Amino acid sequence: MTINFVKLPRDIVAISGTDNRTFLQGLVSQDMDRTSAVTSIYSALLTPQGKYLHDFFIAQTGDTLLVDCEAGRGADLIQRLSRFRLRADVQLEPRDDLCVFAILGDGAHETLGLSMAPGQTAPIADGLAFTDPRAPALGCRLIGSSPETLAWLAQAGLTEAGFETYDALRISLEVPDGSRDMEVEKSTLLESNFDELNGIDWEKGCYMGQELTARTKYRGLVKRKLAAFRATHASQIPGETVLMGDQKVGDIRSRSGDNILISIRLDALESGPEQLTVGGEPLITTTESAKR
């Protein structure tokens, strides 16, 4: 049984202050009441019009919330959140001393003392670990300082793997990776599979962008999704157009090895995904891409 760890390119933002939870509750798509020392969540920040800005994980350590967000975009997240701080007792700061690792493989959860319950959290080394709230098949995430965490991983007998190991698994499960797969200020959560990834709470009160998100769901306005396929040619790279005959029906968002994630129209999936081509070369359907 091999359990791998992969160091992920991520930024960590710490949000402290007595109002940190209520501050985020009115802004993010998941219910902050679910966040605790034993439960972490996956969520997003939207524009007032319901378009994607950032997606992230939120974990709690003591009274501080740690936001695990896309690499290179932590400063932008801090800037956007700071606009809404007003008189709230909230402090936002980057935590460059912290790293994020994905723990993958059969037995990963047990090794970290976790169950398969989405978001279950426990302290590890000088940080914390949690079951990936998006999909248990994505294993666990571990946040901590690099030296201490690496020492713990070595002692636990885990083997380091390249980023492509995590990336290929993520794509096969149709999970987006930030702005690689979602267009900032253009994409919506429902066309980015958030409803299936525990990224939205439909029962919580209002949050920024909630009106459009709810309307899209309840009026059945979702027209596309992110779907996993297998590439058949090296030219099938992110940004390339997906065709059905001579009609554009989607585009490639990310690729790892032969695994590709495509933003595609639902009607194209329903009428025959085996007819899709990119650059004149066919695509191979996967079990996940055939799901409705």
C-alpha cells in the first residue's frame, strides 16, 4: 500500500479577530457555521453578479481561520476581502511560513487519523489535516510549516510524488483548479461543478452573488459543466476549442498527462461526447464525463 504526498502550490491567508466568522458568512458560498476545529470547508468568493473570483478551503486553528487559496492570488484575495471589513474586528495577513500538501492513496485517511467524512479535521505535527471536502477520493490536505510537516511525513513513511500525480487525479474527478479552470469574473459556480463538490450551502442566508447562483439552480439555467476526457494528441492543450462537427461546444481548461478538463455544453455531452474533436483529433470519453 503506497501513500503519497504532493506539495501543492498554494497561498495561505490567516483571518483573525472576533468578527472573522461573521465577516466571512456574508461573503462566501458555504456556511461558516460548518467550520470548526474538527471540520473544514470548501467555498468561494463571487462578484455581486454571481461570477467567480476565488475558491478556497477554510480551516480553523484556535480562533484563527486559515484560508488555503490559489498560489499567487492570496494578495488579491486579501485586497478584495478588505473592501468589506469596514469596522469589523478582522485582520487578514499572508502566512508565507505555511505550506499545503495533498496526501493520496489507499489508507491516506487512516494514516492521518481521519475518516472519509468530507472536511473532517485533526491536528498533525505543527499544523492540521483534513479530508478533502470536495471529494474523499482526492484524499486529504495537510497545512503546516515545511520543515516540521516534511519531518512528520517522512516519519510516517509517506513517499513524495510529483504534482502531476495530484493533478491527473483531480482532473479525472472533474474538480476545478482555480483560475486554470474557471474564468475570473466570468464563470459561475454551477457550471464549475461546485454543487457536486460541497462548495455551496443552499440553506444559509444571503452572501455576495447568492441571488444569481440560486436563480441559476432553481430555474434550471445551467448550460455547461466541467467534464473529464482523455486527450489523443499533444496539440490538445488548454485554450484549444472543442468542436462537434464544425460547431464550437467547449474549450480545454487544464491538462495533466493525457487527462484533460473541458468546459463543455451539456447538450453536446447528451447528444454524443464520442463525436467531440480538438484540432481535428478525437477525444476519449471517461466514466466521469458521461455523468449527468
